[in-house]
Amino acid sequence: MDSILSLKHLKKHFESQKAVDDISLEIERGQIFGLLGPNGAGKTTLIRMITGIFYPDQGEIFFEGKKFDPLIDVAKIGYMPEERGLYKKMKVGEQALYLAQLKGLDKQAAKKKIESWFHRFGMESWWDKKVEDLSKGMGQKLQFVTTVLHDPSLIILDEPFSGLDPVNTNLIKDEIFRLAQEGSTIIFSTHRMEQVEEICDHIALVNKGQKILDGTVQDVKQQFKQHQYRITGKGLDRLALEQAPFSVVSQKDNALLIQIGAQNNSSNVLRFLLDQQVEINSFQELLPSLNDIFIQLVGNTPTARTFEKI
Amino acid sequence: MKKTWIIIEREYLTRVRKKTFVISTLLFPLLYVALIGGMGFIAEKSKETLTVAVIDSSGYFTQEAIATENTIDPSSTLVLVNNAPQENNKEEEKKYDGYIIIPSLNWQQGTDSLIFNTYKSYGSASTGVVEAKLNRIWRRLLNDSLQLDVNKQSILAQSKIGLVTKNISNQLANSATAVGIGYIAGFLVYFILIIYGSQVMMGVMEEKTNRIAEVIVSSVRPFQMMLGKIVGIGAVALTQFLIWIIFVFVVYNIGAKSGTSLGFMTEAVGGIQRMMGSVNVPLILGCFAFYFLGGFFFYASLYGAIGSAVNEDMREAQSLSFPVTMLVILSIAIMTAAVANPTGPIAVWGSLIPFSSPIVMMARIPYGVPDTVPLWQLGLSMGLLVAGFLVTVWFAGKIYRTGILMYGKKVTWKEMIRWAFTKG
């Protein structure tokens, strides 16, 4: 697969802080990429460099194989920042038209696109409403539409689901999957780890301006697994554990949580259990949740960095 | 460039289509006319017809002389009485508005002043007619005593030396008109800078607090965003002024055609006609457009920078914009001095330095170019203003870029200046 965005040793230092300190990333076309990190880790600065708002102090950005040129390439990027808003007094249709024109679409083409998106989201009747009359969720939907309106090849969504009810969350989620299917690349930034597990193919974790983790969701989970297994079945309570190739973490009726040492593997465990005449109902490896990994990796970061000084 | 244009278009159209724009554009000239008409009307209305008791000890103010004068000018009535009214006499208060005691006089010497005792306070419009009456009676008495015939009387009445200033190197520079136009032009520029400058500030603040700024800066450069706003709002101001100029011309033409049917209107038209005849209108309008736009760019970019640096707090914006507003007000103070002495050092320096030149130069130009304002001064002033606003726009652009994406921090001017000189 070819990479749509490649960051090479990006650095951005502010007066009192190394906001981004030597980050390299490869993001492949069609990927849904989760960019994670605690508050003030440098995510927003990184995204602002990718969207051409900031210039990196050092390092290079390659977009679609060529050196990133903000003036041209921003037309192919759709960015929905975490702190987002719209002109309150402007009409919904005009607002969408305006933002689309700023992305370089001409008026007629923009109008057609808006109409089809409004139709898809059931927003046709909103055209002449003022933005201030929309609910927060409605505004969020409008914001999403204006982000993807110009068919960007790279879509950056920062906390796209905040303020959305479950129905609209699913609506946007399905759109994200559909857009990725059609070849758009999506960078997805959030603190909601269960959403990351559900949506993302690939993640990178950023802390204190540096990348501390990068890989597919499955790989990352494998990397951080504790070699714990959960077993359910009959006869677990009368096991002779002296010879067991594992240690028991906890036991409850007919369920057992075990820890396997480095020199053993699941086959050895199963062989041992079968030898002991246990009737196994289930045998499952327990992988850590991304949430656990996140907390494990960045949990001890002092929160002082939250007050990022720019 | 195209994107800047799209921003200008939005800034312009959303403002021009607002009801407040239409209302303020229509209301301002009406208010202006109403104010001028109203002042005349109130002055006329507040004039009262006074009945004044006259107690004469000189023997000059006879019943006959007073009766003659009362028929000539009925706007007030003098009544000859024998005794001065007593204090707190309600009867007298009802009959007369006041009384004048005339002491024994010698007609050769006369008197400097008499005291008009009144029960209430009256404006000079009302007491003036009483004064004029007494003076006419006195004049007739003198005429008779000196045995002046009608011829001699008219010679005396006409002999009066007035002083009219005339600039011999420039016939057009009629000083009174120049003062008038200078004040009007200077104050107009002042209003534009304050009103539209703060509109730029509010607009930038709106974008920042609405959090739309970050959405937009991912499509356009922050500098384009700021420039689009300034130019768009400047165009709104220009539109409003064009409408007013057209309004003046329409009123002028209607007034000129309809003759004398509308009292104050024809007076205004006459005034405009005299003004147009005595000054170089195209030059003044051209310079006005230049200084208004130049000054607007100069100050609007500073106001824009402030708007980008503050948070929702209006007080924060006010305290940061105070020094800028002070510059504008200082310019008005310099202008007042410049109108009084258009070639003095304060006027010359004030009209060259960019922060005050839009207001001060506009007050000097009506006195005449190139004699009161030499061409080199005008050229230098214009050049400096262009250089000045290029610097403030650049400076503001630097601040704007940092400020528009920064939240929750109180900034000072010192910090904003540091932003301008750090790399980005």
C-alpha cells in the first residue's frame, strides 16, 4: 500500500515547550488512523502542521508522495478541529457554501455537493435556517458535512462524536467507514478508547511531543498482552496445581483466570488441563484494552503539561 | 487571492444586508438634518414675549417714546410705571416678567449697562429684543438731541468697520468655509476609525469565540482571513459614505429646483452651494477617500490584532484597545489646533505622522493645496500613511496568527509585540 502522508522527523518547539519533538509517521491510503495521546501531548500541534496552519521547525511532510505544499494541498484535506464552530447568524446553506468555496470549489459545484449531502443526512429543510437555531448535534452534523464536502483525500477528525446522540454517532460512524471504503484516508483523534478499538485500523500514541507507540490495533494489543487466559469449564475447582504450567490469578466457581509464564504457551496449558480431566467450555486469551494500554503508558505523565504554553 | 476575495465578499454582504446597516444609513442623515433643523426650531420656540416694567428717573423714557417703540417692534412690551415693584409682590409678578430701573442720566454720557430684574431666567434670544428696544429709544433720543437729520442718521447707521480675512494667494480658501469643512472631514474620519475599527475588532472576536477561526485557517492563511475582514468592513464604510454623498446631491438638486418651499433645506442647499463654489471639491473628496481608507487600514489592523488576542471578555478588549483609541482622540485634539493654525508646527507634524495624519490632514486640506499645504507635505503624508498601514497590517498579521488560535490566556501589549517578532 502506498502512503498518503508521511511525516519525517517533525519538530515544532514553542518558547517554553517542545510541542512536537521528532515525530515520524506513515499513514496509508484508505486507512483509519487513530492519533491518540493525553491532553497537551502535541496532537493538535501535529495536526496543525499537517493542515498547514503551522510550519514545522524541522522535518518534512510528504503528501501523496510529494513535498507538502500547504497552499495547494489544503484543498485535499478536510479538517474538523476539536474546538470548532460556525457563524451563528449565517444561514446553514450559505455557511456550507462559503466554507466550500474557501476550499476552492466553485459556487455551482459546491451547491450540488451540499444538496446531495444534505439529502443524505436529511438536512434539506435546514438550508434557510440560521446556525444559531440548530441544536448542538445538528451543528455537529453540519460541521461534518462542511469538512468532507470537497471530497478530501485526507480527512482529519478531532473528537468528531462529542455532543452527538447514539443515533447520529452511528450515522457519522457509518459515513467514516464509507469514506474510508471509497479511498479517503481518515485521521481520527479522540480520548474515547472504545471508539478507537471499534473504528481504527492503525494507531499511534503520542506523549510529551514524542511518538511512543505505533502499529495496528491488533499488533499493539499483542505487544502489551499480559499472557492471561480465561478458562471456563467443569472440574476447574479440583485441579492439582503443583505441576501447572501457569499461576492462578483468580478463581471463581467454574471460571479461572491464569497467568502463563514466558517459557510456556497456550498448548501446554491446554494439554495440562485435558490431562487433569477438565471439561473445557471456553479458553480465551485476555488482551488488554487500548484504554489499559493508554493508562499504562501515559498514566504517570504530570498533568502540568496540560497548560500548554504556545 | 481568490480566497481573500471570497472572504471580503462574505464580510461585505453579511453586513450590508443587515437591518442595522440599512437603518443606520437612512437614519444618520435624517438625524443630522433633524438636529440642525431642531436646534433652529428650539431656539425659535424658546423665545418669549416679555412684558417689562420701566421705572424712569431720567425723564428720557417717556410714555410717548415707549409707545412708539412698542408699535415698531411688538416682540416685547415695555410699560412705563412709577414705582419699582416691591419684593415678593405676587401681583406685580403676574403683570410683568421683570423691571428695569433707569437712573437719572445725562444724554451726553449715557450709561454702560442697566440691570434687568427678572422673576425667572430668560435666554438671550428673549432679553436681546428688550435690549434692542431700549437702544433704539436711546438712539432716537440722541438723534433728536444732536439734531441729526435723516441723512446724517443713515450715514451714522452705516458707518461700521468689519474685518474679513482674505487669503490673497488662494482666492478659494475662504477661512470660515475651510474651518467648517476641516472640522466636518476630520470628525467624519474620526467616526469611521472608531466605529468601523471596533467593528473589525468585534468581528475578529466573534470568529475566535465561535471557534470558527480554526476551521477557516485550515483553508486559508490567517493573514488572508484578517485582510479579508478589514477590506470587507472598509468597503461597508465606503458604501455608507457613497450613499450619503448621493443623498446630499439629491437633496441639493431637489432643494435647488423647489426653490424656497422648504426653509432650512434651502438654507442648507445655499450653504453647500457657497461651499462648493469656494473650495476644490474633487480634491477634497479624493483626499477624503484616501485618508479615510489609509487611516482605516492603519487602525483597523490594530483593532483586528487586539480582537485576535483577547478572549470573550469585553473588558479585556476595552483595556487593550484603550491605547489605540487614545491615539485617535489625540488626533482630534491635534486637529482642533490645526484648524486654528493650519500652518503651525503642530498642524504640520500632526498631518505627516501616520497615526494622526488621516484626521489632521483632512482638517488642513480645505485651506488650500498647494499654498497652505505644500505639495511635498501632502505627498510625504500620503507616502508615510501607506508605509504606516503596511507596517501595522504586517504587525497585526503576526499577532493575529498567534492570537486567533490561543485561548484562555490574558495577554498584554508587551506580549503581543513579542509575538510579532518571533518566528512562526
